[in-house]
Amino acid sequence: MFVQIENLAYRYQNANQPAIQDFSLYMNKGEIIAILGESGSGKSTVLRLLAGLEIPQAGSISINGRQIAGDHTFIPPEKRGIGMVFQDYALFPHMTVEKNILFGLRHLKRMQKQERLAEMLELVNLSDYKKRYPYELSGGQQQRVALARALAPAPSLMLFDEPFSNLDASLQVKIRDELKGILKQTNSTSIFVTHDQADAAALADRTIFIKQGMVKNAEPAPNKSYSL
Ligand code: ADP
Ligand code: ADP
């Protein structure tokens, strides 16, 4: 299994209920999973645990055979090889499109950097916009820059937190379809959280329902068959 999340539990300080309990998820390389649940069900907490922004109180997380959390192991966020895209894009406002994307590539050699930058700009169809600043772009274009920046270092896992919620309805559908194409083209293993069933159905290979921090359908419910 490429991603192994086992029996994860997390309770915020001062909370009386755990935000996540006994959460397990297994993913193949290249799989796109949606985590669907109401507000407060624990979706963001799962992403925060994966990203290394919180330390789980129980359970473990491994990616590509390497444990990143659990059993006294804790790999810090910047060393996890995880890419993230959030609803508010979080682009650096004082940097052009190309500088935003290059930020994730700062450890590469100059030639490799330029090559990867060109590849990413082409992938998200923004080659003509590399000298623009975020405020000179539409919402959809900004979200594509955020995607390119996250994908540029070739992360082993991509996380999306309600990536379309700041876009208007018609644009949501367009970007959603584009995103699915890009993730499949790059064979990116991805988890995205949403409260929108239509988003989950359109984007994901598989949907996990979560309620009060617990998975409601780890796998499709087996058909009960009785033989006499
Ligand atoms: P979702 O992303 O599905 O809206 P969250 O993961 O944000 O859900 O929240 C799960 C639960 O944890 C909720 O009950 C929420 O109130 C609680 N929670 C989230 N963040 C904190 C925090 N910083 N401190 C205390 N409780 C929190
Ligand atoms: P999208 O479908 O990606 O949302 P739009 O239809 O909103 O694109 O934008 C169309 C064109 O207008 C794009 O080429 C974009 O660069 C330009 N544009 C949008 N907003 C701005 C802005 N605030 N400043 C400069 N150009 C903009």
C-alpha cells in the first residue's frame, strides 16, 4: 500500500470529544480519495495530521513505506514530501507566478529549476502569465498557480482542503475537471476533503464518509448473501 493510515486518533487540548478516532485509510499510488463529511466532522484534522501540523495521540501514518507519524516517530512537515492546496490559495502576493512556483523548487539546480518551472506552467496552462502577480489573475488562475506550486516538487501525496469553495459555481465545475485531468496525468496520489457530494463524485476514485471523527464506510459495505 502506498499510503497507510492506521487507527489514527486526535483530541484537541480542551476539547471533550476526540476530533478523530480510529481513523484508518489505505491508498494505492495514483489514487484520488475524497473525504466527505459535515462541518466539524474532523476532515481538516485528518489533513492536519497528514501534513504534520498536529501530532496524533494514537495510530500511525506511512507513505511509500516510510513512517512519518506514530510509534514515537514524527517527521516534520517540510520533510514529508506532501503538497497542499487550500481554499484561499495562499499565494505569496508580492511574488510573480513564476516566483511562486519556484519557491517550492529552491533546492534544485538552476537548470532543473527552469525546466520544472516550464513544465508546471504548461501543465496548468499559464505559460503566458508567468510574470503576473496574483492580484492580476482571476480566481481560477490563482488556484491553478497554487496547484502548480504544490505539484512542482513532485510530492508523494497531495492534500486539498475544500479547494473550490472560493470559486463561483460554473468555475468550480471547470476547475474540478481540469484538476482531475492534471492529477491523473501526473499520477498524483491525492486526498481532498469536501462537504460537497458532487465534488467528491466528480473527482474521486473513492469516497470516504466521516462523521464525528469516525469513518462510516471504510470500504463499500459487503453485500450480505446467505446460502441455505
Ligand atoms: P471539519 O474539517 O470536518 O469541519 P475539523 O477537523 O475542523 O472538522 O474539526 C473536528 C472537531 O474538532 C470539531 O468538533 C471541532 O470543533 C474541533 N476542533 C477543530 N479545531 C479545534 C481546535 N483548535 N481546538 C479545539 N477543538 C477543535
Ligand atoms: P477564469 O476562467 O480563469 O476565471 P476569467 O474569465 O475570470 O478567467 O478571466 C479572463 C481573463 O481576464 C484572464 O486572462 C485573466 O488573466 C484576466 N483577469 C481576470 N481578473 C483580472 C485582474 N484582476 N487583473 C488583470 N487581469 C485579470
